[in-house]
Amino acid sequence: MRKDTFSKLAPFIQEYIYHSNWTELRPVQIAACEVIFNTNSHLLIAAATATGKTEAAFLPILTLLHQKPSHSIGVLYISPIKALINDQFNRLNDLLKTADISAYSWHGDVSQNRKNKLLKNPQGILQITPESLESLLINKYQELERLFADLRFIVIDEIHAFMGSERGDQIICQLQRLAKFTKIEPRRIGLSATLGDYSLAENWLSSGTEQVTITPKIADAKRNIKLAIEHFFLHKDIDKSDYDQYIFNLTKSRKCLIFANNRTQTESIIFSLRKIAKSVGFPDIYHVHHGSIAPSLRQTAENAMCEPNTPAVTAATLTLELGIDIGYLERVIQLESPLSVASFLQRLGRSGRRGETADMRFICGEEKPLSEDDLPVQIPWQLLQSIAIIQLYLESRWIEPIKPIKYPFSLLYHQTMSILAAQGKISPAVLAQEIFKLPPFTNLSQDDYKILLRYLIDINHIQKTEHNKLMIGLAGERIVNRFQFYAVFADNQEYTVKQGVTEIGSIVTPPAVGNQFGLAGKSWEVLEVDFKKKVILVQQVEDKANIYWRGSSGNIHEKILQKMRQVLLEDTEYSYLQKNAKLRLQEVRNLVRKTGLAQNNIIQLSKNKCCIFPWMGTVGYRTLERLINCFCRESLEISSIGGINPYYLTLKVPQDKFAKIHAEIVGLCEQRITAEHLVSHAEAPKLQKYDQFIPDELLRKAFLNDYLDMEEMKRVVLEW
């Protein structure tokens, strides 16, 4: 153990380290101590999962807090999810047992008594979500100085989960709004296991402050990784398929996490595993964990995963991707491909903690294509994407760069209403001054803001008083006075599902009485629907029933598609491919050789149908689709455009026009066509939570800049 670093730590921390039988401080902890003790800079702790990042931040912070206690809340810890707060709260309390420093968690499940205790005597550490912090900024505005005057540190966990999103921009706004109540500029500490370009994260972390961010170089500890990809053809009518049996065998009597890209898949696989277990007399060790499952059932799943030496299998979406410590995990299973390299790394990092081998199995299922099916249907896209994501990381340690939002108008509405709700009546000039101090709005012009304010006055979300002040209007009050206002992400008003008095979870659309659906890995029959209270009463049934949520949205990066093309067209063999996956890859490689896909991006499928394989990311693909729609439909006599973003685009064109498609698209990309030419004046895509309250001209501007990418599209097309 580095004696000089250890000796600087508070006595209660030294004692904790001895009692925990640590033999040394980890490199990340030594590096963090050096930055926090010896500089005034912000700190980015970027290190692999389970390397001790939380302790790296808190050992030096708590030491400084012990040496000089704060006269208000001293540390603000912001987390993306409540479960992570609960997890870190327990870890912190272990550390603080013998210290005179308190930790308080603050979210919807924390009792009002506990919150009142902090409000009465603000001190120590406050652990909070962005939504609860927004509520504090509005409802405790008069008390913010008393609560935060001596705030020293702000710790933001899992910063990759915030960056490049409206929720991340919301945090930066909140910290800037808090800054006027703190005597000194608090130091910011960001934690993440999956960042590609550190400079983007450093800039994000220091937004709106004078200090720079330091990222210590920490050598990656050598990790043993065990990867495998297997492939199955799924047969719709056979219940106990090879696919389900294979996953059952992989998870049997083990501690495993199964990750899926949507809630439907988590429900379906757990139902199948339960059924197989029951048929062979195995215990029910199966759980589902996603945003529509009741908190008590999610907690049951987390507890089961934390229980040492006891098998448990949980299928989850993003909810268990983040850093809740679920202890020793034998294996991670990924159904289909994750959307990104960053997501792959997060999920891989859930296993192999504390020096064990990280074991991750990808399982790609597809319906067996028929020999007469079109070429794009015969390509196993999920298998290719899984290989591409693994190879990008193994070959070059590449992770997607995070792109900031240029025009976050939905957030602009939200922060405008939040400031007015907190402060009451203020002049337009003061409001504008407050808004333009917030770093996420640096690209907005004064004119943009005037357009928005006038519109909000017109629709009575804001009211102008006789003394020329602004306040929340009647229509605005209906939005601001709901607790859902605190979140900047959309909230589906879901129906609560109950068996008797026990809450199972929630679904968006209630089925008719007598119909069945799946939730929490079990099947339910609807007994009664209370539309007023939004409650569905159910009883459990044995049959398998489905429920469909919309799949998770997200952008796939261009580099992943380019790698998929390389995987498809080269002869490279991958040692981690299992028998079926190896055969499936060989089969599709043989198929595409015959089609000329290596030489051409546009393939004729039938007499009047062709397919474009763009090999560009989600945003580039979206731009290309619009370019063809706006400029090629008439000249090429296109009768329909289809396909799956970002994999392929199908066009119905007369046979005599086929030869002209390539030249036409390339020609358009050489012209001075801008994104403005691709969006009609009648269009105003409403994609974010508060876009319904934004004038159309501003929505168009946001769409052009944040949802289309002319540069990527032109660059890739000119390489065809």
C-alpha cells in the first residue's frame, strides 16, 4: 500500500481499510487522491468496472470533509437511477460507521421523515437523481442557500449515461443554477467505465466553470475475457426451442444476468426458462428487471442476485447495465446485439469482477429465411453486428464518441418553466439572463428565445403581468404542478397491474377483460380494468402470453456498420464463434459473393425492386432516405421506399431506371444540397417530451441539426 497516500486519509478511513483486509490501495484510488489533495481541478475517473471508482472519489473527499466539516450539504452525489443510489448509500454507510459524517439518499422511495431530517440540519452527503434535484430547485428555492452554501464536491456517477442526452444537459443546467447559492465553486468528479474520447467528457464535466478537468492515466489491469457467440433459427410454433434450451443450459444452477434490447424479450425468455425448469423439476430462480416492473419485484431480483453462493437468473434491459454492485456474477448473456460498443463494455463489466474471468455469451436468433427471400432478409444482421462490436473493441479499444445536442428546445422549455416556478414573477430580461448562463443553450440565439417566449404567452403557459413581469400561466400550471414535470424524458402513462393488492408492474395499453398478457416473466388474465384509476386486476395463468413494448431506440454508429461490411466480405475467422454461428456466417458470406455486394452498394432484387446497402450509421441512413425521397422519387419514378434503418433500404423502381440510381445519388451528394432541402416547411417532428409546446420553426431547426447528418451521408456515398 502506498504509505504516503494512505497516511493522508482520515483515521476512520484507515481503520475501515484495515478492517476490510485491503492489502493495498488500487491505482485508481491513489491517482484520485493525488488530484483531490494536490489540485483544485475537477476530476474524471475513467476506469474499468469494479476497479474501485466509488472509493477513489470518496476516500479523499471524506478525508477533506472530516478535516473541515461543512456548514451545509458538503457533497452532492448525482446518479442516473434510484437503485444505484440505494447501492452506494449502503456502501457509504459502511465507510462512515465511525465517522461524524452523515449520508442521505433522496428520491421517491425515501420517507419524508428522513428528508425532513436533512432539511432541518443540512450536512454531509446528499445522494440524489436529477429529477429529485429539479424538485428541490423549484420547491425549496428559498432554502437553497442554507442547504448548499458550503457545497464542496459534486460527484456524478456513470456520466456516459448522461452525456449527449437532454437529461445530461439538465444536470449541467441544475449545477449552474445551484452555483449562485454556493460560496465557492464546488469541484466536480465524474465516474465512468465506458468512455472513448476523454476530452468530450472533460469538457462536459467542467461546463460553465473556470476550472479544468484532470483525467489521471490509469493502466488497465489485465482482464481475462471469455466470449462466445451462438446463432439459432427460431421456429415460431415450437414452444421449447433449441434456443430456449441452450440458454437454460448456460444459466442452469448459476448466477447469470441476461440482457435484452427490449422489455418483450426479457419477459419472453424468463417465461420460457421458468417453463423448462418446472418440466425438469428445477427451482424457480428466475426474475425480470425493467422499468415497468413493480419496485418491490425489482428489489427482489436485486436481492436474489446479491445473495452469495445461490443461483439466480435475471433478464434485464438497461436497468441493470449501470453499476449496481450485484456481487459475484458467473456469466452475462446478451440476446441479439447491443446497440453500441459502450453498452457491450458495460454489460461485459457486470461479470468478472474482483479479478475473475469475465464471461459473456451472445445469442443471436432469427427466423429461418426461405431460399426465395430477398437478399437483405437472408443476412443475419444481429450476428454481424455482434461480431463487429466485439472486433472494434478487441482490435482498437474503440468506443463511440458522444455527440452533444445542439438545439435542446424541449429542455429550454423545461428550464424556463422550472425557473419561473421556483422564482415566481421575474422580468423577461432577468429570465433571459438566467437562461443564457446555462451552458447547454450556448448555440441558441436571442431571437430563438423570443420566438419561444411569445409562443408560450400565446398558449398561456406563461403569462405577462401588468408590470411587464413573466409568471406561469394557467395552462403552464397544469404541466408544472405534476410530479412528472421534474423529468425531461417522456413518461408513458402506464396502467398498474395488480394481483389482489400485490403490484406486478405496469403496461401501456390495457388488454380487454379475459385476454392474457405477459409481465414479470409470468402470464396473466385480465379480470377487470379500472380506466379512471389506471389499474388492471389480474390472475396468473399457465399459458404463454406476449406483451409488446416498443424496442429501445438509439443510434448505431457508422463505424459499426462499416465493420459489419468488412466482417461480411472478408474471410477472417473468429475464435469465439460457436458451431451454428460459424456455419451461419460462412453461409451468408457465400451468398453475398454470388450477388456482387463486395463491388456494389445497390443490388437488383427483382424486375422492379432494388436494395441499397448504405453501410452508414442511423443518422446518416435517415438523411439518405430523405434525400432519395425529396430528390429521386420523381426522376427515378420510385413508387415505394422501405427497409430497416440502418441496415438496408429497398426501392421499387421501373427496370429501365435501375442503372441510373447510383449516378443520381452520387450526383446529388456532389451538389450544394443542405439539410434544409430535406425538411418541408409543413414538417415539425415532435421527438422530445416538451416538443408539443415548441413553435414549429424551432422544431425544424433542431431536427435539421440534431437528427440529420449531411456530412456523414455525403462522405459515405462518395466512397461507394
